[in-house]
Amino acid sequence: KSGNGPPAAATESQMRGQRMIGVIFLLALGMFVSMLQYESTIMQLFATDMLASKVGIATMDKSKKKKMQEKWETIRTFKLPSEQPDVTVVERLKRTTQNETEYQRFFSRCKPTTQVEIIEERLLANDGDGEGATKSTLYGSNSSTLSTKTRTRWTIQSMDENGNLKQIGGDEYFPIFYDNKQLAKNPMYGRDIVTAVGKVTDNNDGTYALTFVAAPYEADMSPLLGSGTFELWFGYTCGIGRMTRPSKDHWLDGGFLFTKHSRHNVTSPSIEPFRAPEVTIDFSKFSSAICFGDSVMQNVCGKAWATYYFKFDNMIVNENLGSEIRRDQWRGEAMQKLDEWHGAVLNGTEASVGHRDKRNIISTSRTGRQGVVLLLGSAAWEGYSNLGPLEDENFSDSIQMYKDMIGHIRAKYPNVTIAWRSPTAPHLHVVNEELCRKKQECMDRIRYESVATMQYLFEAQKTVMRQLDVPFLDMWNPSYLSPTWHMEGDSTHFHKWQNQYFMEIFHGLPLPHR
């Protein structure tokens, strides 16, 4: 029997080994299947991601393709002035800088603009489907459709005294369009009715894009005739409008050109509708709304000196603070007057007594009013005053002042809501230059006044108020579009109708039409 096979013990050992091998095989097989499933899942995810990526790329390519297929065609160009460059601009600026050496030094890198070319283009197509020219709609202040026409865009190309195309920005223009229907009507308030105002974008390459917007709350303009007069005011050139103190103190004046050129019977540009600013706060919900600031603030709230031109039944306006809200004074006299004039109302120890004179009262008829809102705002004295400490070009100290002042008032009057009135746009071309030059004080007041500086402060204040969570009353756009609503010969202050319009917006009243 010894030669007939292994002993029994050896056979059991082999059987255990075989079972172990089987188990290992099954485990390896399971891991292999799992790996295959994992790889399949990964491949599916990868394929899905690639598909999404391809779709995204296709979408982007289609968008870029569509944008690239926008085709604009120049339909007309004209120059202002039409015949030749206006050499009086150079003569004027030489008088401004007061000597040839200063003139040559300042204008060595940027030649003054003495002529412009207006380029009008129309949009032929904005997709690849062979559609015709894209249409745009003209609107009036009441948002009713005036007419539909081919979408156009206007561009200003600046030129120097030798007729060369400039490749540097820094000019300040103010474009106005008057439809012939408006010119044919009897002038309202002794003036023609503005149809649209051009908002100017400096492309920093010698060209300026114009976007025309319907003038707010003018007379009903429907229907327009579609042609009229284009008027272009030359304001500043070569960045002069953005200069800050004391860079122009030694000049004869601030360098504003007071130069206007016009072209009659031009086809109307595309005109966008005017849109009222966003209502960030409704003053009619408060028991008391206190206006605290300079003469611009007084005017916005309905008061000029001791006279109320209009007054809302919950608004309180005291004296004109003048230049006291500035970084070297606000902690002293300004805050003392805030406490003296309005401290009891701000503390809640005294209710607003309202207006004893009931004439020109505007009531919003709102019930359930409660709380106090304090309306602040400052810009004119920082932007173009000849008083107070000097500012850098970014107005860093004034911007810090806004933050410090709001923090101080919040700490002292924690239950009061603070709101901020934005700067309004100046229009220096409404100043009577001949009369102003007879008084050096007048020329000094406008020496640093410009749209560029005020717009910079507008954007800076808007950013600060968003950071501080302070409601911001955006008055820039409607004021910029309203060059004819200034007080006579005053580039800073507006008529009562304009100011009442501002306040009606922020009292929840319907958009008025004057």
C-alpha cells in the first residue's frame, strides 16, 4: 500500500491550499470587476464633462461669432467746426496759461483739440442668419414710443490744430440734440426744448463714444420729426478738467473753453429712454426727514436762503452750512450745528414740529410714519472750492471724511437712519462768460469745476455708501441730462422744479413731467 499514493495528512494539506487559492482567486476577480466598474464610471464622468465642455465652448464660440458678425457701416461724417480747426482755442489757452513757456510745457504731450469729426454708423446685422439691420426705438420722457429707426452709434474723433487725429483722451464735451419739432415750438421758459443729451465715454485713444438719452420730464415729444440740430460744447481738453488744486491756481482761469459748434438738419441719433434712478429709500415712511448740508442740499430739499419753494410735510431744513462739511472742520462747527439744530429730534426727545407756513406743502398722505432719517451729502466744496486744505487727485482725505462722519453720527444717534445725496452734475456752459470774467471771484469759483471731477466723486461716494450700507440717492444721471434746468447763469444750482423732481422720486411719488 505504500506505493499507492500519499498519506492522508498530505491530501488534507493540499485540499486546504486549493481552497485558499480559490478564495484568493475570487477576491482578485471581485477587485478586478470593481476596478472595471470604477473605470467605466470615471470614463462616463469624463465623457459627460467633455460633452459639457464642448457645449460650453460651442456656446462661447457662437457668442463670439455673433459679436464678431456685428457689422457697422459708416453712413455719414461731418466736422465741427466744418471749415477748419478753431484756432481761437489755442489763443484762449495761451491766455489761460499766461505765457508761451507754460503753454508749451503743459501741451507738449497733448495738443489742444480744435476740431472734431463726428462719425455716424448704423448696425447692419448682429447674427449670422442674414437678417436685416437691427432696429432701435426712440423714447420720450414719458416712456412712450416715439419712432423706430435703424440702430446707430455716434463717435467723436478729436483733432488738433493741424488737422491730425489725436490718439490721447482727456477732452470734455457736452452734446445736445434738438429735434426740429422742438425748435419749431415756442420756447418754454425762454429756451428751446432739449430732446436728448449725449453721455460721453472717453475711449482714451482720441475717440469718444456718445450714447443719447431722452431729456427727463420735458414736454411730450411724441412724435418727433427725426431730424434736428446737433450742438456740441467744447469744455476742457487734454485732461484740464480733472486737474485739482493747486495745479491751476497760477493760471488766469480754469481753462474751460466756452466754445460751441452746431450742425443743423442732421438725422436724429438713436435715443435711449430716460429711466428714473433706483429708489433706495422712501422718505415718506419717516416721521421726520432732516436735510443737513450746503446750499445744494438746501435747494434739493426745497429751500433757498430763507425761502421755501416747496416743502414736504415731514422734511426739516435749516441753514446753509457752506464749506463747514470738509475734512478740516466737520468735527467742530458742523457737528455742533447738527446737535444744536436737530439734536432733540435725532435723540427722539422731541417730535418734528412741522412747517408753520403751510404754503407749497407737498403731502404724501402716508399713515404709520415712524423714525428719523438724516440726509447728508457733500461734493461741491471738495470738488472745486478754493478754500480749505489741498486734496490729492483721488480725494483720499474727503473719502475718509465721509466714512468718519457717518461713523461718528451713527455712534451718537444709533436709532437714526442715515442716507446720502449724490453729487449733481455741473454744466459750465450755462455760465455767462462775459459777465463772469468781470468778477475774478466768479472765475475762481468755476476754476476747478468739471463733469470729470464730479463724476469721479460720484462713483467714489457710491462705492463708500455701498460699503457702509447707507442708502444712496443717485441724482447724477437726471441732473447730467438736465442742462437747461439750472438757475440763471449758475452751473451748480438747479431750479426748484428740478429739485422737487428729485425729492418726489424719493418720496414714492409718480415720475413728474414739467
